[in-house]
Amino acid sequence: MRAFDTSLPIDAVLGDLTASLRRRPNVVLVAPPGAGKTTRVPLVLLDEPWVNGDKIIVLEPRRLAARAAAARMAQTLGEAVGETVGLRVRLGSKVSRRTRIEVVTEGVFARMILDDPSLEGVAAVLFDEFHERSLDADLGLALALDAQGGLREDLRLLVMSATLDGARVAKLLSEAPVVESEGRAYPVETRYLGRDPNRRTEEQVADAVTRALRAEGGSILVFLPGQGEIRRVETLLRERITDPAVDIAPLYGALERGEQDMAVSPAKPGRRKVVLATSIAETSLTIEGVRVVIDSGLARVPVYEPNIGLTRLETVRVSRAAADQRRGRAGRTEPGVCYRLWEEAATGALEPFGRPEILSADLAPLLLDCAAWGVADPTTLAFLDPPPAPALKEARTLLQQLGALDGEGRITEVGHKLRDLPLPPRLARMVLLAGESGQARDAADVAAVLVERGLGGDAADLADRVERFRRDRSKRAEDMRRMAQGWAKGSNGASRGEPRSIGALLTLAYPDRLAKARGKPGEYLMANGRGASLEAHERLAKESYLAVAEIAGGAASARILAAAAISPEEIEALFGHAIEQRDEITFDRQAKALRARGVRRLGALLLNERPLKVPQTEEAARALAEGLVSLGLDALPWSKALAQWRERVMFLRKAEGEEWPDLSDEALTRNADEWLAPHLVGKSSLGEIGPDLLSEALRSLLPWNLQRRLDTEAPTHIEVPTGSQIPVDYGAEEGPVLAVRVQELFGLDKHPTIAAGRVPLILHLLSPAQRPIQITRDLPGFWRGSWAAVRADMRGQYPKHPWPEDPLSAPPTRRAKPRGT
């Protein structure tokens, strides 16, 4: 086994690891941060007999980690990167004929194996930091396992991670052995600072940094969710920190390589460093001199919404595994301290592991890659977590719309052309289509700015970013321009018409994200029906139409991160074939009337409209009926008689069953198109509808055979012994009520009933002044029982009225006693 000048914790298990790989093609290695697995294992495996002079491929999740790993291994060998140890990443490959170890990013490997499924000349593939579970890593491992099973039985696969469910991965790798390293981490004291919901995270982080600078020695690594938070904390710290020996160094993916290298390099003698980083610093990197970690507990992740085909960035709580990784950064070289900006009790509520990207990503690139591999259904491959069916369905629909897949899910000629460009399918399509009008390079520049974060700045105006990118003289921009030129090469066709704007080019990739301004400045509605906004002070906020590339935030507060203006003329030229023209009828709730208009729509966008006369059609009548009942049935012109008629029918339905129609609010609202609409043809507003029309519509619901029964079984009035016709109240909750003065019932020995005698009326017995004195459902019982007490009370109050001892033998009356009696 190769000897090294310095020892690392991983050395203790290298014997077990090499022995396992001699016996088995697949192995899982679990080793904590700082154990040395990334830089030592590839060098040790290089001398194994089964390698036989072939290459070892090492996958890293990010370019920064790949560059650092390659540089460290090359330094160990006393060589430069590009000799024994090579690097293959976007914007910075260094390989030669001597290269035996290639450190590549996960996305690069996916393209490597798709272009060469047998991986000719490759002895082993090492998946480092697999716990991050990127989509490219999952796909790369699935394809490598498939190649191993069908083409390369001798290919070795080693999955390495610091925090990983080793047994689960081992099962995926055909029950591969798991080798575990104990590692060597220095103790880290954890201090919980809590979180104040009333203050911005950046302010609390800045407070924690200044506190740690006073209390602790050494450099500080701060974890923040994204570039925006990093820049805001940097501004706060530059205002607060007066010590000239403290350097503040941002670290995120969009930075220039030189700035990234400065952030990860050791602080100069006599100086300290505050590194403000995203999750890019969680793994694979050792930042020398760091003994304090400040963790905001947040990370920014892409979340794909299949129902609208949109990926948005969302700020989420980190997992416990990620929090442990971050904490471990403080104990890599000496004892350290970790400040956490949450309560200790909240740690238990964190998810154990981060959500795999395959469960929340746009799967169109994966599906296209699988089709190129010859697999129409990705679920047949060996994924640790199968891709979700809804996202796969949406991806398949998109790729078929792009012409990249046929009806059977097989890749088409167009699909192969899209795959030839190392871009997401939508952006690849934009470059290809732009080439038909001679603008492939313009489209390639747009794609370059979108895929290489930070190029051209971070302004929301994508056209401005493209112009800045074109003027940028940094090495990264020059490398990216060369790459964009390669994408555009061969795609340029004869120029056709006027050149398209950046916004128009962008809609070739995202036609569903064409957006129209709404009433409030900066508020937009996209063609997919989703709302999004810009800060009102942004120049783009004044534009009538935008083509949107990126948004962040949830449905209630989606924020536009990248967009470009597009003119109405360009929209007509690009989407004229898809613009739908039709006449629409809508209900104006305020006017309580129909409005007709001729409209031109593109998706959810109303491009323009013109007023029309409301047609006298059944469709208009249905719209009016549904609109009116949506205001509430009380808004209709009810007469007193119709309201009682409805209550009578509803009473009989309750008393006798469902042969009587359902006239409840819910039923009438639900079925307005059946009972009300036929009577509204030719009408356009509530003002044109009178009580008679409503009565006709409602009464039509009662079959003719029930109409006679209604009058006999639920009469409007009841005749009492005096001959008075007393109205029945069918609207009372307790049941039908007859309110009558008690003197008019003298001599009545039977309780009044309705519904063919089945339902007794509820009698509200009234005084001569029409005030209730008794409620009864048993009039004869009232005469025999409570009448005596009522009589005694009433005689004093109303002495001029008769109060006989025997009401059954007394004559009914409407009047007071004659004078003198």
C-alpha cells in the first residue's frame, strides 16, 4: 500500500477497504468529516492490481470541492493538477495522457457515462459525499449500476459519505460491504442562541459574529442560506467590525474562482477570517484555521412544482445531518465552538437527513438522459429513491411537447440534438430555435447567464446581466463565452426578420412564464396562472410584459429573480398561432349584471378585450343565473307569498319525504342552471327580474300532482272557530306555527293539524294585545291544565275581555265583552 508523509484517520480502515474491493465490485465507505477519505482513498486505490493501469473517476458535488480535492491529491504527489491527478469540470478542465485519477463534478460524470456507457478505460467510480443526494449523483449511480450489470462486471463502485444510511445504500449496491471509519474530530462546544422572530436573520447572525470575535480566537465560518443573505451580513459586519486584522470573505458558487480560493485558504499570520458561506462549505472542504462555526440553521433548495412546470428556490430548515456536518467544521484541526441560531429543543424537530433532490426536482433532464440511455421508464433503474410519478408525468409531457420524446417515451432526433447541448432541455431548445433565425449565440449567452450563477451580476433584468456578461473580462466570463460559442456552433441558420430581444428569446424556453403586468406596479400574472412580483423600484417593474426565467418564494409571495422585457409585437409574432380569440360572458357582482366582451388570451393572460352586447342565449342565461345565486338567494326579488310557498314545500319534504323537491339554499344555488336559467333568456341583470318571474321559475319545480296536495296538506291559512283565516308560519325552526288570540279558539276541543292530520301545529296563544301567553302542541290539554293559571293572570290585565272558567263551552270571539257585562 502506498505510504504517505502524514497520517489521517482514514488510514485505519484502508486495509479493510482495499480488501473489500478486491473481493466485491461494490463497497460503501462511511467516514466523518476530516477523516481524509476524499484525498487519500483514490491515491491508495490507484495501486490496486484490479485497476491495471486504468483510470479512477472521483465524483464531487461541486466545482469548488472538485478543485480542492484535485489540488490536495496533486500536492500529496508533488505534482501539478493535470498530471497524475486531473480535473474535469465546467470552466476549468485539466487532464493529460498521464492522468490516472480524474476528479469530476457529478453532472460531468452523468454526461461521460451517457456518451460512453461501457466507461472504457475506467476501473472504478467513487461517489464522494453521496449523502447530499443530488439528482446528478443519483442518476450517475443508477447508470453506473446498470452498466456494471450489463457491460462492465469488473467495474468497481465505491459510495463514500460522512453522514449516510450505509445499510440502505449497501442494499442498493447488491448487499455491498460497509466499511466505517471512526475518524478523529476534536470536541466542539455547542451554544444555542435562540431565534427572535421579530428580527431579520442577518441581524442576528451579525450579532453572533461580533460576539464570537470578542469571546473566541481563530477564524469563523458562518452558514447562511444564500448569496443575498451573505451580502447583507457582509455589509453589517463591515459597519461593525473595526479590527483591521479581521478579514471578511464571502463563499458561494457564483463567486469568481479567485474569490473562492481566497475564502478557503488559511488566514495570513496575525490575522483572522470570517467566512460567510452557503451549504457549499458543509462538506469536502477544510478551511484552515476555523474553530468557530455560526449556523443560521437555514438552506436554500430548489423545489419543482409539476402542476405549473416551475422550479422555485425555497428557504428551509437544515436537516440534523447537515447541522452536524456544519458543527463538525469547528473541530477539524482543534477544539472549537458552534453557535446555533435556534433553541436546543428545536434540534429534535429537524428532519434526520436532507430531502433528496430527485423527490423535488424538475425531472425533464433525468428523463431525457434515461431515454438516451435506452430506458423509457426511469423507475426500472436502481435509484435509492424512485422518481415521483407526478414529476415524471409532467417531465414526459414537456419533453413530448418539445419533440424530444415520441409517444412511447423513446428519444427522437430532436431529443438527441437537445442532449448534445449540456443544458437543461428548455434552454437547449431555446438555443436550437434561435439558431433558425440566426440568433443561436444570443440565446447561448442567455443560457450561460442562467446556468452559471453570478455572471453579469444578480440584477433581475436579464438583458442587463447578458450585456454585463459580454463586457466582463474575467477568466470565468471568458471561459463561459467560449462555452456559449460552442453551444451556438452549427445552430446558426439564415437570419429571418428582425432580431429577437432577450425577452423574446427567453420565451422560446419558457413560453408558460410569459407575464403581464397587473394593476399594482411590479405585480405580474404568468401565462401558467401563477402570480409573481418585482420590487416596485426595479426598472423592469414598469414593463407591461416580461419573460420570466427564475422565481423564488411560495405561491403567496413569489419573487421574480430573473426576467426580461418583451414587446406586444414580439408576443404576436411568436405566439400568434396560440392566441385564443373568443367572446366571453362574465357576471359583474357589483353591478349585478352580465358583461360581454371579445377577448384574446394566451394561457392565463388576457392580452386585450372589447365590449360586446350581451347575447340572448341560453349560455348567457346560465351565466346570469349562476352569478345571481352567487350573491346569495336573498338578493333575488322574493315576494312574501313566494317565500311562504317555498317554506310550505320544504316543510312537506321534511314531513313526507323526497317526493317533494329540495328547495334549500344549497340545492337552489347548486341547480340554478336548471330551475332559474331557462326563465332568464333575454335578461342581462337583476333589475330585469321581477317577483313574478322568480315565482314562475321556482314554482316550476313542483310537479303538477303535488300542487293540489300542497294547498290541502300545507295550507297558507287555518280557519279558527271565529271564522278568521290565520296565516301559518312555516319558517319557524320548531315547525309550522299558528299565532292566534286565545279567545278565538274557545270551544275548540281538537288540536289543529296539517299534512293530512300527521303534523300538529305549534300554537302560539296570544293575549288581546297580540303578546304570547302560552305555546302548546296540545290544546285540549291546555284547556284542562294551564288555562286556569293563565285565566287568573289575564283577567287582571285585560278585564274587558272574556276569560271563562270553561273555555270549551264559551263562544269564540274577536272582541271585548259588551259594556255592562
